[in-house]
Amino acid sequence: MRFNFGSGRLQPAEKVRLKADTTSITPTLAAALAAFAVAALAAAAAQTASQSSAMAPSGTPLELGLAGYAKVLCSAVFVSGRDAAEAFHNSGYLFMPDDQLGTVTYVVDRSEKLVRMTSGAVTRTAKFYGDQGCIIHSQKHDGIFFSPVPVQTRLPDAISQPWPMGDRPSTSERPPDIDSSHLAKAVDLAFADPDALTAAFVVVYKGQIVAERYMPGITKDTQLESWSMGKSLTATLFALLVKEGVYRIDEPAPVPEWQRPGDPRSAIRIVDLLHMSSGLRFIAGQDPDYTPEEGYPDHALVYTGAIDAFEHSMTRPLQFPPNTEGRYRNSDPLMIGWLIKQAVTRRGESYLTFPQRALFDRIGIRRQVLETDPYGNFLLTGYDYGTARNWARLGLLYLQDGIWQGQRLLPEGWTTFVSTLAPAWKRPVYGGLFWINGDGALNIPKTAYYANGAGGQRTFVIPSHDLVVVRMGHYRGDRAGMKALNLALAELMTATPLER
């Protein structure tokens, strides 16, 4: 892909125009296994989005690209606290048709907490809505279709509690069996290439933070773009309901529209959704048989279309028999998200505060920004923001087999389920809304598994070495970042002894 960018520090309501540049980005193998295949999305940019339901309005790639770009920049500024010009350069451009990038201007309105992104006569807007983060406004409605809800933690100030429930520095000595020189080298490697744009790197060994570093301007409290690591969070939230007996993963997905007589989608089980093997026809740029003639990918439309993402996913027809074809498509985790919403609202509970009270407060996470579509549905397939320490806590929950400080939070066997190869996947790389290292592509054991987000967001759970490793960065650095990360992982394997 070729892109253009602007520079300079943005002031309130300052307007910036992109300047010509000839830098290019090539997707890495790791990126191809993550949320987006950038090259395929670029090919799709020549097409107009199809109108397949009332919840999938038509729009040109330019209109949709500007909407996604505005949202990502809005979140970078108002959720992450990043400099607007830096974020405009390094994040969000992936949604734009390449040949239109040089025409884009933007305005950050700090008083209204919104971003307007413009190319020619087209302008799209995203606005900050507090604890629901930034949300795209549709072209026909300058607002959203639900009432934002404040999300508050019940936990005391983080400095009042030691890790992992808080952030008070540990007084314990570092585990003696870790090799400090290799550990230090691993951290240095993660940040060695400035093109990697590594924002955060955290290593947890035997439950302790043994290494932690951030790029300038980023701290342990910065809510960073996490992208598809949110899919693993979706699996975790759903696991809480499985433990309560609300759902069984082997049962047919209880979607009324799918249970009508003669509907082949009635064969889709919950486990098929968790395995991304439902068979729903949900066009994705990374599909091996994708061509631009198929139109704008559904996989991207849920991010850029300002649509009801749950409704759009639910209304897709079947393309493959369930559990016969593993495809990385946003429809399946979105439908798991729909099931979560149904269960929570049926009980008369607040859906938008459910993650905080049911999970985050229990594992020391005081704030994690989970963004929604304009209809108030969590878009945890990619629009989620968290600190590196927050993701380390989630990884630690899995490393401890779903047990937190002596209390079982996840169902027994859940960590085995998510880290076991989904049977319909042809390559040994996907489990239950977690990726697995079954092909040995990474310098960690094949038994390791991880949350994986676009732009090089990773949370590794490595049981054999009693390790959790979190790496986060800005999207443009993905290619170089993944090379640096793999080198760092090799050093960490040398730094820590084999435990089991």
C-alpha cells in the first residue's frame, strides 16, 4: 500500500492536509493472520459497498474509509491521548482507498470532542461519548441511537493495591531462575527498530511483572488500540455466562431468526461461532477466494458503516455447512457478543457496564474502553482500548487456568478449549477466539496461545514457561514490529526455564 501523511502538532480545531509521500507498507505473515489483510482491503476499495439489508446502508469506499479513519483518529486523541498528527500518520489510514489518501483533511474539535474527516465534498464524523469511546455518526443522522452510560469501577485507587489487583510496586524479589541479561536483551529488541512503533512491552513471569517499557508519551495507564484482541475478551465474557449455566457451547446458537423451519443456519452451534467456523457468508478481504467483484467486505463494514453490527451479522446467509470451513470473519465473534447482550439484558442488568462488574473489577482492571456501534452494541472485534497491564492481567487469568486469587472465574477446561485447534481450520493456527502457535511460526512453544490484534497487538500465554507477554504498538509499525517481537520472544525463551 502507498499512503500520504501530514505532520506538525495539532491545536484545537486545526485543519491538516495530507502531503505526498511514497512510503509503502507490505502486510506481514502475522498481519495476515490478524484482523485485516491490508492488501485485500485495498483491492476492495475500488468497489461500492453493497446494500444487503436495512442495517447495511450503501456507501462508497471513500465515504466508508473516511468514517473509519475519523473514528480511529477520534479514539487516538480522546481515548488514548495521542497527538493527533502522529495518530493521523500512524493509525486509521488502513480503511482508505490508496488513491484517495492524498486528498484527505481532518479537523479535531476539542470542545465538541469530535473529529471530521474530509475528502472533496465528502465529510464523515466520529464523536467521543465518554466511557463508550468514539462512535461514527451515520451520514443521515448526526448522533447515535442509544444513551451512553458511565462505567465506574468499584475498586480502590490502583496504587493502594499490589499487582495484579493494583499497581503498587512489588516488594518481592525477582524470581531467581530468570536470566536477567537475556530478559534485558528481549526488551531492547522489542524497541530496537524505531519503525516498529512499539508502544508497550510487558513481561509477567510467575505472576510478577519482571520487565516493562513504554515508548515516550505512553504510560502504564494509556488506553492503547487493541483491535482484535477484543475477540479474546469476547470469549472471556462469554465464558462467565457458560460458568453460570446460561449457555452450553455445544447447543445450537439460540438465534430465533435461524431457528425457522428450513433455515440451514439452525445447524450453527455456539461452539462453531467460537471457532469462527459458522459458515456464515460474511465477505472478508483475507478470504482465500476473495475478489474485488464481491464488493466491500462485511468484515470492514462493521467498522466503517455506522450500522447495527449485530443485526448485520445475524442476517447473513450460510455459505458453508457449519464446522466445515474455518474463516476469520467478524460475524462469528459479533454473534457471540449478541448472545452476551441477550443474556445480560434478559436479567434486567446494564449491558454496557457488564464487562466492568462481571470481569474487570474481579481481576484488577479499573478502566478498559469498549466502543460500540451507533446502536450501542460492543464492537469488540476491533474497537477496544486497554492498557498493556490490563491485557497482562487477562493473560494471567488464562495462565492460571481461569482462577484468580483462589477463585475460579472461568469454567473448568475453558483455557484448554480456547487453546485447542478448531477442527474446521485447515492450518493449526486458531482455537476458540484465540490464536495458537500450532504451526510454530513464532519463537515460542507450539502450546502457546494468544490474543491477536491488527497492527501488532499481542497478548501471549505461554504455560510451558509460566509467562505472559504483552506487546502493543501503532498500526503503521506492524511489519517491523512483528520482526522485532519474534526476536524478543526468542530471548525470553532463553531467559526463562521450561516449567512444564
